[in-house]
Amino acid sequence: MNSKEIEALVEKFYEGLTTSSEELQLREFFSREDIPPHLALHADIFRFYETSGKEELTDPDFENRFLTAIDSTPTLKLKNRNIKYSILTGIAAAILLLFGMIFTFRNDIFTKTPKFSSDQEMAYRNAKNALAMVSANFNTGLDQANKLGDFQKGLQELQHLNTFQKGIDQMKKISEFYYYQPLIINQGDQPRP
């Protein structure tokens, strides 16, 4: 038997799928001395099975005592129904938790917009009219504020007139100069008081 077949049988043995004849082939293979190195680690297991199978009990009554002890030990029966029930209960709890979270955090998805009652509609209309009136008065106030902007432009024009007034004051000084010029220039022609 080649090493590939032995590897397949070893794998089958560890999975618990071998027959008694296949296990016998494995025991015979691993009892030899020329075992490939990559299979040597499995040799101890099969050698143990080979030697333990040949051991005989020295006490002939051992088997009877052993079976009596097994029969007197209370057995626990696992009920598949309990396991299935706990699994189904866990799934149901998870689904309920999921729906609870959906309804808690996303309540607006499942609710439709409610219809308004006549009182609510009247309150809505009154609020809408009040806001329209405030908006209209606000716009009127803005028109008045725009007139203040025109007034500001007029004040700026008055600043130009103020500059013009300064120029006129300078002109008055010049005209006074012309008035006193004959006195300053021709001092000798003027009579003395």
C-alpha cells in the first residue's frame, strides 16, 4: 500500500469513517519498521491500539462488576425538544428585540401624517395670516428705512455745501482785502484823521 492511500485511510480513521478491515490494514502498516517520516507521528497511536487489544483481564469477574456499575449509575437523558425550544425562544427574542428597536428609533416610517381637525386648521390659518401681516409690515418698515438711506445721501450733499460755504468765507476775506487794498497800497493818498 502506498503512502497516499495510507494518508487517506488515516484521515478517514480520525473522522471515524473506517471499517474494521481498514483499521486492520492501518495497524499492520504502522507495526512495520519502515514507516515514512511524515506518517511516523501516527505510528504510536496505532501501536497502542494493537497492544491494548491483546491485553487480557486477570479478574474474570471484572466485566460483570463493570456492567453492574454502569447499570446502577443514573442516566441523564437529553431532550431534543428542550434544545429546540431554547433555540426557537432565542430566535423569537432576537426578532422581538429587532422590531422593538425599529419601532423605537424609526417610528416616523410607520406613522402616516395625521389629518388636522377643524380647530387645528383654523389655528394654522390664523398663524399663517398673522405671519403674512408681520411680513407686510416688515416690508413697509424696510421702505421707510430705504427713505432714511435717501436722507443719508442728502446729508452727504450738505457736506459738499459746507465745503462750498468754506470757499465763500475765503472769498469774503479776499473781498475785504480788496476793500482795504487802497488803504494798504496808497497810504499817502488817504487823509489823516
